[in-house]
Amino acid sequence: MFNTISWQSYLTTLALVIAIYYAFLLIFYYRNDLEVLVRSKNERQPFQANEDEFQRPSVDSDEGIVYACMDEVNAFFEEAKKRKWHKNELTYALQSIVKKYPAIRTSGYKKSVSTVLQNQCEHICNIHISAEELEHVWLGS
């Protein structure tokens, strides 16, 4: 029985079965994504953001400055995961970051940013920074 099936017909049949299987998976599990893809290709219009989607605040606003600072802080802590920091080095590095954003020091976001800094130091670097030390970070001394 197996002698009558050639390798070419076996591989062709196998390829067709696999293609049908993956087509079924795509249609069954990714139906909504495929509809959006087909609709966007048919319309040929550039993507327009929904009003419900997140809009990053303007760089000139207080919120935009906080977002820029948090981006830099997050990048710093991503790098901080790779090495062991001493408390003095860490506070100096944080001072150099927050020094770039003096508007946060006088805004209402200072407490929130301080809380993030404190939590990140504790969870990522295993260094506890007190409120007084955080105030020294903000003052740069």
C-alpha cells in the first residue's frame, strides 16, 4: 500500500494539509485582525487615531515634562538592573536626571514622581531612599 504513494505526492498533500490547517487557525483566532487589515487596505486612508486612544501630552505642558522625565527614569532603571549600585551613586544619578526637569520641582507632580523614584529604587536596586534623601535628590545637594 505504501509503495504506491510517491514522496512527491506525500509532500504535496502534507503541504496542502498544513496550509489549510494554518488558514483555519488564522481565520478562527485572528478574524477581527484580518477584517481590520482587509478594511484598511480597501480604504487606502492613513490611520486616524480614535478619540478614545491615549494622546501623549504636549512637551511644553507640565504633563509632557513629567512624561519626558519618566521616560528617562525608566530607561535609567532598565540599565540599573544590569549593575549593582551604591546608594550615593544612585542618588547622584537621580539628581542628574531630575536636574534636567526643574519645572517638576515646583509642580504638583513632584510627590508622584518622588514616589515612583522611591519605589523603583527599592524594587529594582534594593536600595531604600528616605524622604529626606529624596529631597536632597530634588535639591541637588
